[in-house]
Amino acid sequence: MNLQETALVLAKCQAFDRRTVGIADVKAWWEVLHDVDVADALDAVTRYYRDCREWIMPSDVRGIACDIERERHRVQREARQAELERAPVDVATADRKREITNWARSFLRKGDPDQLRRPEVLAWERAAERLGRGDAEPNPHYVAAKDAAWQAARTALGDVGGRP
């Protein structure tokens, strides 16, 4: 919005509340509203005075204009979404995607689903299988640290007996 458009918005405000508008008012309002669409600002003035009797301020115009713009974008987004949902499925594109997928699958060895899994997931599953079988070995670092702590505690307490 330029200064002339800002003056137009203020003139509309003046028509509602009979305010006096000068150059300083136009410049001050322009500083706040310079990035607002003039049509949205004019509509915001009308919406404001439809429900309110107090003088409108630039922040009121800005807030209502942002709501108007947000609503316009929502309607456009919903219209695009509805258009996409109504659009016919391009059979050639779907067939091409299926063709590419089958081509990529042709490079995989038959009967080996592990090729499609992430390596870390496979390692977790294998570790879980070992734990489930009961033949998993304890972590040597954990066992050594636990034994060292146990020995230090026994020495500090003067206990010469075995573990409880």
C-alpha cells in the first residue's frame, strides 16, 4: 500500500467516525499498514465499523486484514484440494510408477527380505533373538565394572565374605 492508498483507507475511516485526517496521520498509518493490501484494508474498515463504535486504529485494520488474507488463502487451498480430488487418475503415470517399482525390485535377490530392512534394525532384531534364546553373553564391560565396584565396596567395609 502506498501513501495515496493509505489516505483512501483513512478517508473511509473518516466517513464513519468524522475524524480529521492530515499528512502526519497518513504517514503514521502508512508505517503500520505499508505491507497490507489496500482492498483488504478497506474491507477491514467496513468489518470493524459493522460491529464496533470506537475509533479504529491501524492495528485493528492490520489484524482484520490479516484475517481476511488468511481466509482467502484457506478458501484457495480448499479449492485446489477439491480440484485435485476431482481430477482423474492418470493411468499412464500410475503404470509408469508401477513399472519403475518392479524394475527396482528386479535387482533384489529373491526370498531375501533382509535387503529391504535397515542394517541397524536387523542388528536390534538379532540381538533380541539372542536374548530370547538365553545363550547371549553378558557385556564384558558391564560385568568388569560391576565386579570392580563390588570389590571396592567389600574392601572399604572390611568384608571378606562372598557375595550375598
